Amino acid sequence: MPVVLFLNFPTLAQSTSTSKPNIIVFLVDDMGWQDTSVPFWTKSTDFNRRYHTPNMERLAREGIKFTNAYAMPVCTPTRVSLITGVNAAHTRVTHWTSPDQNKNTDYADATLNSVDWNINGFSPIAGVQHTFHATALPEVLRQNGYYTVHSGKAHFGSAGTPGSDPLNAGFEVNIAGSSIGHPASYSGRANYDSPVNGKPNRNAVPGLEAYHGTDTFLSDAITTEALKAIDKPVAEKKPFFLYLAHYAVHIPLTADPRFLNKYLQSGLDSTEAKYAALIEGMDKSLGDVLKYLDDKKIADNTVVLFMSDNGGLSTTPARGGKAWTHNLPLKAGKGSVYEGGIREPMLVRWPKVARAGAVADQYVIVEDFFPTILDIAGVKNAKTIQEVDGKSFLPVLKNPAFRDDQRGLVWHHPNRWIAAEGPNIHYATAFRQGDWKLVYDYRQAKLELYDLRNDIGETHDLAASNPAKVKALAALLTRQLKAWNAQWPTFKATGKPVPFPDEITL
């Protein structure tokens, strides 16, 4: 299969100007809303006090904290939406992609048939089976004078497809990125691998052979290599885009020995202590990035955007054992369209533009990163294959009090994530407008309504007492799903499609 990109916009001369800001996206995997010493609620909680993330605290002091930032319920949909600017309902990449090409990762369900989603993920090339074809963000930036570096987890597409290799998406450098969704190990001593029957694990992290047999933790290796890679554009005074996407804090819970003992001594059990150590190791990476910017004297001209790809993994029955992430007071966790599965820690530092120490309550969603980053880079009227759904949050960066209560956000997850049942972790779609949120559970043919301003934990379903609001939001959600031609499940018993939200009678 060819891996040559066919672009539909002109190649621009490479800029040597330092007026364009450098841009760093610092993406964490499976980090819950409470997994940090920075509170993203109206108050600090016991969970915030459990963790030690001083560099996130610094970023919050020096930038803007977003208290209503959202991703998708699972990883690949978030990552594809970030680099394409398109909502998961529109890309049809609604679930995580397997390293194996053409493999549907949905668990079988007794009630509903699996939908025809794009199981191979994103593709920069047209005509690849079961993929969403789009012009990727790094490609647009590269064509507009940016030096583009990927380091860490990619998970944009399945192995053997063009989207599995970040170099095909417009990155000039790819460090350790492939089709895998989590590492086999975080340990350099283990070569970031855990062999199966004497053979390398398919989730072994590629491209870090220089660190094999060393004590270098994976989070450090990808950070060190990323900073080495941007030495080149910094020396050439060329703007860079660094996408530093951590494998942390996804399983396996490999203990980071530098931080483990402090959490054991604090009274956490071994599982929770390993997780907390992974968190602090990730935060140490953030500190290394900020120090690099300071040392190179480029911090004032560099935008740092911090985000997680989905909610914390608060349910582990499929793997056995106890949960180690606690999203409370949010409901549920990874895999769910309830707040615990989609609400994320988000920070943005842009010196002289974003007011230090500010808090933004405006809700934003991951596809907004695409148009926002292009706005930051000064890229106007970029020609892309896809229609972009995201909305730039540049107005929020310039004015944290900015408010838009009319915009609607959509989370579409017509998939079964794990075998076990749980709090609406299968086959659900949600819609937010203002402080109101509608949740549609297909299997129960049930619409739920929540007032997030007064009930962030989604504990009080107001559907019965406010049918007018339910009807209005159901109409808006249905209209958007149909406009995007979102894939829609059918019942196994009858073969008929599940009713749309506006067809449900309270």
C-alpha cells in the first residue's frame, strides 16, 4: 500500500521567522480528572491531595486552567479528533483501534449488533478500508513553516495502514509512535517489552533501542528524545510543533522506582502507589519540558497545551483486581459518556496572551485543538480534505470569562468497551448545551437529563420533571447525528435500528 500523501493545498516556503509561536501538545493517556494535585473543581479534594504534580501546579499558575474540558470516552477517537478537528460521530472512529488491521475491538453484545465504525482509524490517504480520510494537523503546520515532531503514543490507526505511522501524518520526526495503544512495559531494563512465549510482545515500544537495558523509565526516554529533536528547529530559529503523547498513565502499572516509596509510605496500597508514581513521573516529564524552554530562553514564545485523552480507568472487572483511579464526584470513568469518562484536566500556558493563574469555565472539546492551534500559528484558511467540526478556543485564551452557552457538544460511543457491565459504559450518546446534559442509553431506550452546574456527579436525573428541555436537546442531538451521518446500532432480535433520541417518549 502506498504511503505518499496527496495534499490539496499549496506548499508554502519554509519560514525562518521566530514570530510564529512554538506549540507543544502534552497529551497524557488515561489520566483522570482527579489524578493531580491541581484541583479542576471548585475545591480541592482528598484525591487531589493524594498526588504530587508540582509542574502541573506551575503550569496552572502561569497559564489558564480549563474546568470544563472534554475528550472522548476512549483513546483513539480522541487522538483522531485532535489531529483532524472532527468529532468522533463524524469520523466514525468511535472506539479504540487494534494493532491488528481490520479487527473490530467491540465486545459482542446480547442486545445490539456492532456498528460499522472505522475500525482502522485515521488515514492521510484516500481509499483505505475502514478509515477516516483527512488532512492531519501536523501536515498543515509543516506546510506553513513548522518543524513537526511526534514522540510517544500515536494510536491513530491500525498496523499496516498509512495512519499507523506518524510520518505519514505530516510529522518530520517520529519517536516511539506506532499502532499500539499501550506499552508492554515502562522499564528500560525490560527493553519496554514483556515477551510472550519467548517472542517480543506486539505492544513493545519501538524505536528506543538506545535505552534498552538501562534504568531509563519510558516517560523519560520519550521526553529526552523529544527535546533532542527540537534542538534542530531551535538552533535554526524555526517554529516547531511538538506532540508529546505519553504512554503513561495507561496500564501496565509498572512502578516508577523514583517515586514509588513515597506513596507506599503515605499509606496507599501497592496498586494505587504504582499508579501515583506513574502520575508523578509524567509530571516530571512536564517539568523537564518547561525547564528546556527556560534554558533555551524560548518559553515566552512557546504555547504549552496539557490534556488527557479520556477519563480515568475506574473500572477493572475485566482484568480483575481493584480500581486505582477515582473520578469522584464525577460518575463512572473511561469508556463512559458520563462525566467521569470524558471530563479532563486541561491547562494552557501562552505567555503575554493567556492570563497567568486564570480559570476558564467555558466548555471545550478535543476537536477544538485543531482550529485553535492553527489560530495560534497564524494559519488562515487552511485547505483540508475534511470539514472541521471544532471551534477555536482562542477567544477563551484571550478572555477567560468568555462564555458561549448555545454551542452543543456531542459524545457518540455506539460500542461495547469491555465485557463487564457497568454504569452506562456501553452504547450511549451524550449532548451538552450550556449547563444541561442529555444522556441516551440505547439498550434501555432511556433519556437522562442533568444540570451540570448544580449536579456535576450526574446523580439527579431531571428528565421526568423537565420534559421540555429533554425534547429540545434530543432534537438538537438527533439533527446533528443525522447531519454527520453517524453510524447507528440495530437490534439483534429484529434488525431494526435503535430509535433516534427525538423518537423516544418519556
